[in-house]
Amino acid sequence: MTRRTVVFLIVVSVIPVLSGCREIPTSATVKNGPLFLLHGSGRLASFRIYGPKPGRKIAVPFDAKSLVWRVQPAEGYFKGSPVEGLQIEYGIAPNEYTQTIPDNGTAPTLPDRQVYYFFAETTNAPPAEGFFYLDGTAPVQIHVPGLCQSGFVGEVTALKCGTKEPYIEPSNLEQFVRENRIDK
């Protein structure tokens, strides 16, 4: 065989191996329930839902005081289920998962006309996150422009992105949701 043929055979045999190693970021679609349909190449390390603080209508991501529900693998962080095709229904821990927030009892009812934040933490692939609005019908996934948080641990405050100014919620939440919905 010529050197050129050998190089070609090596490249052709390596391409399938490398393409099989590609991470597929986690994605989520929110349905009635709310029910979260997950896709991607990772494994679910935890799933969290944050709700708005009293007197607010929009949840602040990663605010420990706003965490209303969390599940994680019973066998440990790296032992989660593959996310491809995984369904997470709010308030019901999937098989092989343990509800850690609340630590006893059932998950609280999510009041309508509020915006919630979910975070699907995964291993071996980027996570999925997003906001959804409940209005008594089907949940609506939305984008919340301009909302950033002061950190990622503990008590976190809502800030206007790129500043240290407080994030001001829209006065008409229903209009805000209509203008910022993510149609899937």
C-alpha cells in the first residue's frame, strides 16, 4: 500500500470514532404538568425549579431561597440517567432519583401567572435552562431579556444585565410573556 492509502484508511477509520464522542447539549421542552422533555448526550445530575420571591412575578436563577423543587440521582452526581428522551414531571421524582427540595412532603403547587426558572444540570454535556410561565393552560417557555443574577450560590439578587442595578419586572406580565415567548 502507498503512504497515501494508509493515511486515507486511518482518517476514514477515525472519523466515526470522533463523531461518536461529540457532546450534544441538553435541551428541554416544557409541556402540561409541567412536564419537561429532555434531549442530549449527557446524564441528569440534578433538576431544579425556582419560583419568584414573595411580591415578585419572575424567578431569579440560582437563588437558594427561591428553590421550590429539586431531584438528584439516588446513587450520586455522576450516576444520573441519560437525558435523551427523559421526562421529568414536576413533583414526581423519576426512578432512581431522590427529591431533596422540599426534603420531606410533596412539592408545592406552582401558582399561575408567574414565571419560573428550571435548570437541568448534566454531566458529560452542557445543561439546559430556561424560564416558563404558567397561566392555567399549557406552560409557555419564554426568554427574560435583561435579567441577570448577582451570583450562582446562596441568596442571589436580580440585576439588570451588565450593571449592579436591580432588575425591574415588567408592569404587564401577560404582555411581556406574549412578546418574549419561545415557540417550540
